[in-house]
Amino acid sequence: MTYKSALATIAGAFFVFSKVALFAQAVSTVNGVRTVTYKPGATPAGQWSLTPKPLQRIASDNGVEIVSVNGVARQSDGTLVILSRESSDLRFFDANGKHLRNVGRKGQGPGEFEAKYGLTLFRLRDSIVVSDGNGIAQVFAPDGKYVRTESRPAGGPQGQQISRGGFFADGRAVLQMYPTRRDTTAPARKMMFYTMFAQAGATRTELARFPAYERLNVEGGSAVRTVFGAMGDFAVLPNGFCVGFSNVMALSCFAPDGKQVSRVERQGVLGAVVTAADKEAHLAEIARLNPDHNGAAFVARMRETSTYAKRMPAFGQLVASQTNEVWIGPALPPVAEAIVSQVSDHATVWSVFSFNGDWLSDITLPKRFRLMEVGANYVAGILRDEDDVEDVVVYSIVKR
């Protein structure tokens, strides 16, 4: 190899210069997997921000109550579809905020929702899919017309729960099989894995297994996980899916057939050290959420049996965009970590990565905002005031 060609190989295979610090982005491709590593001090390619004023805002004073929002979708014509757990229906608003119609109601029939265990909204292009806590999914056309009902996915071989996690653009559902806690044998510490599938009709194809959490066997043989410990999460994109395990800031992305396409990692990004105050805040929140238990004795027992991680997770929620990007959110404050509706009292910084591993930008979202959907040029979600009253808002993204 000549000196000139060697230099070209090094430049093309390892180092990319694009608005980042010198030698901060290392790129390599092995067996078709593009790996991108950002060293400490690296910066993203872009500087995205949100417009100060929402593009759309739906509040309860529009004549329709907005409460207990479990999902938001913005269709291609600007129509907002809001899923309410409280009223068990879908509410449609045009691009100007005018209420168009309500679809669905409480019940177990076609086009009806059983909201006892929560509801989840998914998009399949402009069609809407609502899955209830029993795993039964209702499919609606873009105008809200009921199309069909899909039954609960069959469980795993050991009775594991299987739930929907999203849809590929070709209409196939992406399923997640949770790990079972029935096996409480040695070792005392064991990494638990979840399995992902793609399903079309009755045909289910296993994609891969990924780390879910570190399980601990404690007194009595019960299986629990480390409090504040790293967790596995995934985001379903139109053309694939990405997964991460929050011990480090890293993301792996896969094609719909389960073949890995890319991996990206930001080195040196670690969660905060867990303090004694964090542990006490967690115990206090658990006690508040379990008022029927004997207060002091319950907290004392939890203090004795709980095992805490040394560090908080390096990141929080993963959210897929409609344009095959992944938004990585920060770990939220250490209170009731299982509460998915939790919002931060401070503005939060999210990192945006392409499906191929490029760090596109960091972007700041407003305080008390919960992100629910990302489009090519907008974010949508709920914004809570100091009294926890919810408005549904859409902000435009300014990309630089």
C-alpha cells in the first residue's frame, strides 16, 4: 500500500471531520455494521432548537376536556389525534385547533377501549392503532373510522408477557417478550433479556434478544432488579429499530429483518453517582405510592431488602421519529422511576442520532414537557402547568 493510499484509508475508515472536535468522531465498518464512537469533548453536527411559541396548542378550554393523555399523533395534514385514558377515546383536532370528532368509548366491543390497565397509541403512517393493557389492539383509518381488531399476542413458552412496541412502515407489528421472573435459581445476579419479534398476521419471526435489567435474588428467593440500575429500551422506526442499555450512552440499530446496521457510542457519558439522599427520596416515594401498607415498617423493610446501583442510568427514554431518527432523553430525577408519565421541573436536553449512527444535534425541550411524537420538523406531547393541568402542544424544530 502506498503512503498516499494509506492516508486515504485512515481518513475514510476512522476519522470524520464535520463540525466536531479534531479526531472526536471515529468511524469503522466491520461485517456491514457501521460503528461510530464519539470521544469526550465531541459535539454534534447541528444546533437544533424549538420555536418559543407552539405551532399548535390544544387545551381543555377549547370545549373538549384534555386529561390523562396517553398518546399524541400528528397526521400529515396537521390533524392532531389525542388518546385519553380518562375518557377512553380518540379526539381529533384540525391544524387550527378546531375539534373535529371523538372516536371510541369505554367497552370491549369493536372500536371500544378497555382502559383499566392503560392505553397506548401507535402510528402506522396516518392510521392509528390503540392497544389496551390486555394487548387487544384497535386499528382506525386516518379519519377515525374503525377498521379491525387485533387479538392479544400469544404469550411466551414460560408464560412471558408479549406486548406491541410499534410498527414498521410495511405494517408488521414489533413485539417484545418480557423476561420471566419465575427462575430464581443461582446465580444471585443474572442479566435478564427481552426478545423482539416481527409479526405479520399469524406469522411471528424472532429478531434478537437484548439486555433488559440485572436481576437479583433476595431473601425468600424472590427476583427483583437493582434500584436505579441500567435498563434496556428500544425505539421502533419506520425502517428498523434501535436498542440501548443505559449503563452507557450507546445505541445499536437494526434492519426490520434483525440484521445490525450501526452502533454509536458517546464515551465518557455516565449517570450521576447514587447518593444517600437519592435512596431516601426513592423510599419516600414508594411509601407514598403504597398508602395501604404499614408506613414506617414498610419503609424499613424496603430499606433492608433494596439494592441500589452505584450510578444512575446514562440516559432515559428512547423516542423514534417518523423520519428514522432516535431521540435519547436524559434520566429523570430519582423518584418513582416506574412512572412513565413523569415530567421534569427543568428543561431537558435530548440527543438526536440518525439510524446510521450520526450525532445530528442536541436539542432542549421545555420544562414539564413530555415528549410523545417526533416528526421531520416538529415535536408533539403534553405540557403540564404547576397544577398538573395538561395541554397538548406541538413545537416546530429549527435546524441549523
